[in-house]
Amino acid sequence: MHVLFVTRKFPPQTGGMETLAKDTYDALLAGGSRVTLLRNVRSDWASWWWLPLTLWRMARVIRTDRPDVVLLGDALMNAVATKLLRVFHVPHATMVMGLDVTFDSSVYRKIVVRHLRAAPLIIAISNATATAVRAAGVEEDHLTVLRLSVEPPPDMAPREQARAELRERLGVGPGTAVLVTLGRLVRRKGVAWFVAQVLPHARRDVVHLVAGAGPAEDRIRRVARSKGLQDSVRLLGRVSSADRELLLRGADLFVQPNIHVYGDMEGFGLVNVEAAVRDLPVLAADIEGIPDAVVDGETGWLVTSQDAPRWRARLDEVLADLDALQATGKTFGDTARELYSPQRFARTLHDMLQQVATGGTTAVELHAARNK
């Protein structure tokens, strides 16, 4: 099967969509497909000249190579390419993240979401995203959900070695619990809320490492200062791949305390899976797409979003015995590596696209075929 994969988010850009696009590309190759990749490797601003150029490139690939199916990386790409694909009568599917349908812009929704309703197949990255897509008016027989995957690094350093190295860098002793949060620092991530409402009540010494950059960074810093936690909350900014790996292998607990923000939805929360497959225990908010990335009690723990008393109690409970916490992380990691395996992701994605390419199979029929 020849797949034309078109995505406006791809490494070396960094972020959840970029990681998903790279994982999707790798899965297509692993599934045995021949893949033509058209990708934007520059900033979002570059999309405004990249999109029209890519339409021309798509037309050229379709005319000369006749791909069996086109996979579009997000809803905006679907809106841009819909007319072209109709002209050439090429079967296609579109991957959709949460923000694709909840982005707070009336112009965006009028243009982009309207085109989703006419798309042959929408592949949602989580059940929460699928719910948002339905609310936007997409019919059930054009919608399916694909469980995402994470490939553990092949050369993971032993956790004890990584923990010792990280503690040495931080200058903290073995009795201090090291928490880590990774990702773009926007309000919905809930870091400022966690620092204000939960962290001051921790019963043991805690260092909270926050890696990433974004508009909420200054607010997090101000809240930490107001709570007297400027030494405990350490904002690291953007980190290198090596340092990111050290954080995920050397910390005691990964924390994702998301809160609800209108028009800004967490479609999945891939970094929670990245942590879990490295045996790092995860404590996350039970909101939006995160329950697809964290199976409560099996790959991590979920806590009601913005319920400060429950967050405080749960944090104290999991940090009470750091050795036991590491053992639990290993158990969670074994489950996560099975549930979110790249092999499963590749097989499922290949089957979806194969059936779309050979007959425009509806999502309802795809579900039935996979569940036989």
C-alpha cells in the first residue's frame, strides 16, 4: 500500500503533535507501507507559505505516483486539502487532536470544523477527542479512535543510576522526592494551580522540576515565589533530549495536573505514556484526553481535576515510600509498554488505511472488523 502522509507538524519542531506525526510515520513504515512524506519542519508561521506549496506537491505526487490513500495530519490540513482530494478522487483519512475542534476562534471553526463534517474518515487520538468531534457535528460512521503508542528508548539507563545523577545535579539528598512536569507551559497544564494549591501541603521534602516554555511560565514563577517555594519549584525552560531523558528516568514521580480551560483541550497527553514506559510513575488529572493516556491503577493514577484535597492526599500517599513507588513504577511500565506498543499502533493504523483505500469502509465497519 502506498500512503501519502501530509503533516504540518514534524521534528525537529517539538511538541505533542510533532511527536505524534513522527510516531505515525514510523508506524506506517513498520506496517509495510510505502510512504511519501510531505512535512513542515519549521515554525507555525511557516505554515502560511508551506500550505500552498504543499498543495502543489500533493497534486504532483497524486498525478505521478497514484498513492492508494492519503493520510492528513490534522483538521487544518484536511480543510486545506479537501477540494484537491475530491478532484483527484483519492481515498483519505484525517487524524484529529483535541484542539482541532475546540480551538477558540469562530473563523477557525467556521472553516476547519465545517470541512471535518465532510471528511471520509476521522481518526481521533482519544475518546475525549472523539466526543468533541461528535459535538462538532461529525457523524458516527465517519469517526474512529486510535490508541497511540510510544517506543521506549532502546538504551534506557538503569533508574537507580539516573536517580543518583539527577539528585547530584540538583544537590538534594535521597529523602527528597523529585517531581517532574514536561511540556508546553500553558494554563490548561495546571502547573500554577498545582504549585499554589497542592505543593505547599506536601508532607515530605519535594523538588518540582518544570521543563518547557510557554505563556504560563511567568505566572508559575510568581506563584512559587508567593508561596515561598522558589527553591523547590525549578523552571528549567526548554531542555535537550539528553536532559529530558534524564528527567524521565531519574525523577520519582511525573505530575500532570491539568485544569479545564475553555477552548484549550488536552487531546491525549502523550508525555504521560512516555513517562510510564520508562517506569516513571504518573499522577495526572482525570480530564479530557488524559484517561486515554493513563489507565488508572494500571499505568498510573488519576485524580479529579482541581480537587485540591484529593490531590494533596494522593500525593502524600504515593510519596510516603519512595522505594515502593519505584517498584510500582516498574509494574505500571510493563503494562504501559504492552498497551501502547508501537507494534499494536502500526497494525491498527495499517488496517484502517487499507480498508479505506480498498473501499471507503465506514468507521462502524472498521470497528466491527477489528473486533472480530
